[in-house]
Amino acid sequence: MTPSIVIAVRFLLAKKRSMLMSLAGISFGVAFFIVTQAQVSGFKEYFIDTVLATDGAIRISDKMQPIMTSLEASTTDGGRSSFMAGNRENYRFIEGVEFPSKIIEAIRELPNVYAASPVVTGNVYIRGPLRNGSGFAYGISIEDHLAVSALEDQIVEGSIDDFRSTPMGILIGRKLANRLQAQVGDSLLVQAVDQRNRFHVVGIYETGVSEIDKVRVFLPINQARSLFKMPHRASFIQVSLFDRSKALVDAQVIENLTRHFAASWQEREKSWLQFFYVIGLSAAITVSAILLTSGLGMFNTLAMIVMEKTREIAILRSVGYSRRDISNIFIWQGMIVLVLGTLIGFCFGAGMTYAISNIPIGVKGIFTAERFVVNWSLQHYIYAALVATVIVLFASLAPARRAARLVPGEVIRGTAS
């Protein structure tokens, strides 16, 4: 241990109570920073996982046809000729995917595409054994769809095997089942515009997203094609990726490759992602106020030490300590409190995060969560330490510079200020 650190420790011990208050403030500030970020990012990650498990990373839908514009140009003989040119900025959208199998075959060559599933959708009216209601049908090829969603894990009653083996089987959401008062084994009459078929409930699923669970029903894709008179087309293709963070880039590549509109999960859920970002930033700013208050307390304490230890500082200068050495003594005081406070804050923050993750809440809305969802990320600890370091460093610099400017002769004559 260098002499500068030894002197810094002794100066700190001379102001035990004040330094303990600063230490406690930094520890609590670091801990609360970690806890708030763990909660916000935890719910954000849970929301993203829910979106990907139900609607996939990318959705390929309408065909994009450039709008052709008539242009004229001069010819070599002085005449005029007209021709048609496509406008890359404007498109006419043709609803649905006309050749889904060809598009799936093409996009499977992309390195980040894991799987793709064609889906046929349409509004339906459902007549249950006791009550009736409206719904939104998803016609799926079960094996393909299981590769792009978590449907099998979301079934709470019945079995996915029954859906495989039942040609007229249907899966309905928990909220829709409650509304229709339907159970596994019941028969439902599903009616489109001018087509109707009777299906048997083989399973009830729950995604946790209320807007999905109260309207969406899954049918075999062949039955949905018959119901909506779509023998070859698909409403859209649901795509899953190996790396979800590259969905924006992959969506643009797919769009250029297939000439069909491709929407990534970041585009579809942009408003919710912005909401989580704002909440996380707001929490970080609020908690940083605790660290700022602790930094101000440390500034006052170090300033008092400079005033009370002027003679000791003069003696140190007289025996050969440079201005830089004196400044380092006070910076070391701040760093010692910072390191101790950060380490204590890390431990306290981890303990609070674990405790909060076991608190039951029963949230139901855009997603369902029985307990607080937290995200254990090293980044939260790094960011908390960086914020604390910046604040403590600024709190230590001014007293350190003031101490370094003291002139031994003026201190001895009592004229130092």
C-alpha cells in the first residue's frame, strides 16, 4: 500500500460518520439502479419472448408491385418516345401470398432463417354448445407452425397430438373458451362468409396475450383453405430466426428477394419497445439522483477535510510531496468510498433482485406474468458502476485541486484560503 493511500485512509477515518453516510448513499444508489433496470429489462425481454413465441420474428404478407409511371424522352431524330418505369418508392400491395411454398423454399437459403410456416387467416363466427361469439381463424400446417412458435408449450388443456390426428380438430384460446363456455371435446360450428364446418375442440391454449387468447383459433390449413376459399394462397408466412436481433436486416433482404412486404418484430412492436425504453431511461435518471445526492455529500466531506487538514497538507508539501501527490490523496479517498460502495451495492442489488423475482403479482394484459420478471444482466452492474464512478470522480476533483493549490508558507503564516 502506497503512502498516499495510507494517508487517504487516515483522513477518511477522521470523518467516519460523514463518509459512512456517503458510502451508504452510493451503495443504495448502485443497488436501486441495478434493481430497477433488472425489472424494466426483464419485462421487456419477457414481452419480446411472448411476441416471438406467438407471431414469429418476421411476417411476410402482401405482394409489392411497383407503380408504373409513363415517361417521355427525346429520340435521336428529334422525335419523342414514351416508356414505362417503376417507382421504387411507391408500391401497390396485392393482398396475401400467392405461392407460399416457393417463397419458403427461397428464404430457407438465407443463413439466419430457422423455419417458416404458411398461415391462412380470416374472420369467423363460432357457435358453441351454450354461447356464440366471433373469432379469428388461423389455418396452420402443424409441424411447420411448431417450428416458428411456442404453440405446443402454450396448450394448457388437451394435446397437440390430438390436433395432429384429428382432421376436424380446433385449438381455441383460454379467454375465448371461457366466453363460449366450451371445453375439450365439445363441438363448435365455425362459419365464414358462406361456408361452415363443424370442428371438435382438441385443445385449449394460453399465450398470455389477452388480445390473442380471446379471438384466435387454430385449424388445419386444409380446412381453413376450404373455409375461406383459398386453395393455393396464404394470408402470410410466419418466419423464425436463429438470431432475433437481425430481424430488421433479414426482413429487408426477404423483401428484396421475394417482392413481398416483410415486417420484423421490431417494426410490429415499435410502440411497445419505445415505451420500455422510456421507462428504463426514466428509472435510470430517477435512481441516479440518489447517487448524485451522495456525491454532493462526499464533496462537502472532502471540502471539510481540506479545511481541517491544511496544516497536515502543508507539512506533506514541506517534506517533498508534490501538488500531484496531494491531489491524489483526496482522489484516493473518493475511489476508496466508490469501490466499497459499489461492491456493497452489487451484493445488495443482487439480493433485492432475487427477492423481487419471487413476489407474486398476477399481471394480465399485453402479457401474463405470475411474478415479477427480472433480467439478470452484467450490463446493469457495469452501468451502475459507471454512473457512480462519474459522480464520485466529479465530487472528488474540486476538493483535490483545492488541496493541491495550498502553499505551505501561507498555511504556516495563517493566510491560506
